[in-house]
Amino acid sequence: MKSPALAALAGMSLLASPVTAQGGSADPAFSADRFKATVGFLADDLLEGRDTGSPGHAIAAAYVASRFAELGLKPAGDNGSFLQQVTLQQTDPGANPAMVTVSGSGLAEQSWKHATDVLVGLNGNEPKLDISAALVFVGYGIANKRLGLNDYAGLDVKGKIVVTLRGFPKGLPSEEAAHLSATKRQVAQDHGAIGLVSIGTILSMKTRPWERMLGSADKPDFSWVGADGKAFDEAPKIRITATLNEPVAQAIFAGAPQTLAAIRALADKTGGKPKGFALKTRIRIQSESLTRRVTSPNVVALLPGSDPMLKNEYVVLSGHLDHIGINSSRPGDPPGKDRINNGALDNAAGVATMLEVARAAASAADRPRRSIIFLASTGEEKGLLGADYYARHPSVPIGAIVGNVDLDMPLLLYPFTDVTAFGADHSTLGPIVSQAVTPMGVKLSPDPMPQESIFVRSDHYMFVKQGVPAVFLATGFANGGEAAWEKFLGPKGAYHHPDDDMNQTIDWQQGARFSEANYRIMRAMADADTVPLWYAKDFFGDIFAPRAAKAPRP
Ligand SMILES: [Zn+2]
């Protein structure tokens, strides 16, 4: 899972009839032991946290390719191999730390260095950047006709830097909100702005405290490089972004017609939409960057469908293989401190799920009717880059990809009895998923943590953006899930931390159950007479697949 920019029926599966994929073999279709073995290899210290472009990730890719070959799957990468090489541009901070200076409104000029009370984004296309501009507060910075939102109404932001609140208005449907929140740069670009700086709301600062955000201060920025040799950017006219902590936020609001406190109080109310206005201050942002190119593979395999007609349609099962590598050492670290982010749950567990599903599908007496593409993606933690690259450079025509199931960070720490299916409300995948998991005694629940914007934080979102109905299951809040999720994502949690390793109390039987759930969903998508369809007038279907056939919303 990418960082933002995620019935008391325990043991029910033992009673529910298992899916038999082995035609009478005693070998279970979904094995807790095999699941554990896969995770154990991928999360070993030897792989050094599988960072994109690292030898550890390359070893993981070779391992997954070997497992695909063992299952008799066909290579679907470059030139008859299982690997699809993706060129990535890595942008690092330059020699001089970035600087933010605020002036105007009778203030004494104040400056902050990167990683103190400001985090300045990197621009890979401008190695030395020095921008000074007027500031316009634009509320949450969201504009969407269908939802009746336009934070830019009546504001002139041309050539200016916009100031947005982080997050989105309370009460919006969570997946739409996550999408709107993730596309603020594009909206700012559409309105003519040249930069975007963000400030916290009370809720966003609680969800992601500044100390935690500072953890990404020395991280490089990545984008994939296209055939034109350019680093891909959906909002290239937004030349600079920055995230501001309290003292800087207070400084830019000096002399403003409303106080930040009043704006924040309104922002946290349900439906609260603070209105924008021109600020009386200016900001200057200086930033230097260095770029280099790295190559890292997606691993792609194909299981041809059994139906002579339907085999030309494809269901993509994706899960990211990369993780975040090794933490840099910091002054004062105790000797021997564990710095390897093993990523056992994020996302060795998702890849293990994929391999269990692939094994069950490849060895089933009745093979799936449609073809299945298995994609172990790279660069997910860097911004869903491998999946974005694949969805824009697929090994089969994108129009022939009828659906995507994404596997990311299943929290296998308790016997889950419910799941959240991100994306399921927008297409016929909703009823497909619900019917598929019901025989396991698993129930579908609404998103219990909308503030985490999980819908846009994993690879399936990149398929949605290419018009493909997609779904991504997270284990739910019931039966101990709430406490487990809060602990995992919380300040002392294992999420994106060296503690996400094999020393966690992982319930491997849940890995087998999670594999079975996703196998059932994949089969339902692959075997039905009709392909998954977006619902008529759906938010995402209308944006990304305007001409596709639609199903009436039940
Ligand atoms: Zn992650």
C-alpha cells in the first residue's frame, strides 16, 4: 500500500465448503503453509525490503517469474519473457536544501528549510527552481460538477500558487473523495495555477501527524519514463508543491479575512466547505534536484482461457512486489537497529495470495473461461508506477481487459469475517464480489476508514483510470479487525516500518482464506457470460469509460 500524497464467525471457512481446484487431490487448493513459505522468502532480510530498482527487488522478480514458469503460465512481458522493464526517473534533492520564504502583510520575512516546518516537493524537469508568487486559498482545492463542488468559483489563480486544505469535505462518498483528493494538482493546473501548497485540517493532522510526514523528507521522487524519453507527469504546469506545518500555515494567513482556526473548525464539520480568497502574503520557493534513471521490472504472466471465444478477454490479477527498502541510519540509532522494511504484509502477502490463486487456476479441472493475466508490479510504493505503466502499455489491448482484482496488504492478523471491497460500488463487481465471498461466511462492509483514501492508494486505481472495472479487497473491521488496523496504521504500527516482518503474529490460515476469497472473485469475473460493467451514470464509469456499455444500477 502506497503512503498518501488504505460477524463473529471465526473459523467459518472450516465449515464452509472449500473450493476444490485439484480434482480430488489431497493437496489443499489454498495452503497456509505454502502461503507462509512464499511470504517468508519475499520478506527475508536478504531481499533488503525489495525497493524499486534494487537487487533485492530484482531477486524477488526472478523468484516470482520462476514460480509462474513452474505453474506452466505463459510469459507476457517483453520479448517472450516474464519481465516488462519499466524505466523510472528518480529525482533526489540537490546539494542545497529547499527553502520556503513567506513575506507581505506587514510580516518580517520568514524562511524555513526543507524538513523543518516545510516539506518541498521535487521537480525532475527543473534542476534549479526559484518561484515567487501570490497565494490564493482555495479551500479543499476540489472541483467536480456532478458533486456540486467548485472550490475555485470566483477565484483568479492564474500564475499563482494555490493553498489547499489536506483531505476532503466530510460526508462525501469515500472513493469519489479519494479520487478528488488525489487529483488536486490537475484541478489547480486546469485553473492556471503554477504551484500548490497544502495545510492540515484538524482531522488530517490527527490521521497523519507532522512527525510522521517528516519521515518522507529525504525520500526521492519517482515517475515512469515514456517512449518519448520524458518523465510522465499528469500536471506538468504545477511546477512546485509543498506541505506546510503550523508556523508556516499561520504566517501565510497573516492579515487574512478569516483565521485559520475558524477555517479549520468549519472544515471538520460534515459538509463543511471553507470558501477561498486571495491571501495577503507571497511565497518564494527555491528547490534544487538531481535526476537519474533506473530500470525495474513488472512480472507478467498469462493463463489462456478455456473458452474459444472468451479467451480473447482478460481479467488482470495484480499485486505489487516492491516495497520501501532500507531506512537510512539516523544519528543516535542504537547499534544493530533493524532498518530493513521487510514488507511481509505489504505486500509479500498480496503476492503470496496471487501465487495461490494462480496455482489454483492453473491446476483447476475446469480452467477459467476468460484468460487471466497475473501482474506482480514494481514501483507501487513510489506512486503506483508499475501498474500505471502496465495499464498504459498492456501486453493485450486495454479494451480486451475486462476487469482487475488487486491484492495489497491483506491484514492477516485476525480471523476476518468481513471485507471492504474498494471499487465494488461502481460496477457489477459489487454483486459479483458479494456473491463470491458469501459461501465463505464473509460479508461486505462499507469503507470503515474513509480518511485513509485507500481507494487511490493501490494499483487497481490505475486500471480504473484506464476505464477498467476494478476491485481491491481489504480485510474488514469486524471480529478484531478494527483494533488490528488501528494498531497497524497507527503511530507505533508496523505499516511501512521494519516491524512489518515475519516476527508479527500472522495467522497464515487467513492467508489461505484470503486466497480463496480472491480466487472466487476472479473466477466469477472470468467465467460469467457477460463481462463486468460500470453502472449507468457512475462517477468513475462516466469519467474514465464514457463510451463503454453500462449496466443499470440495481
Ligand atoms: Zn506500502
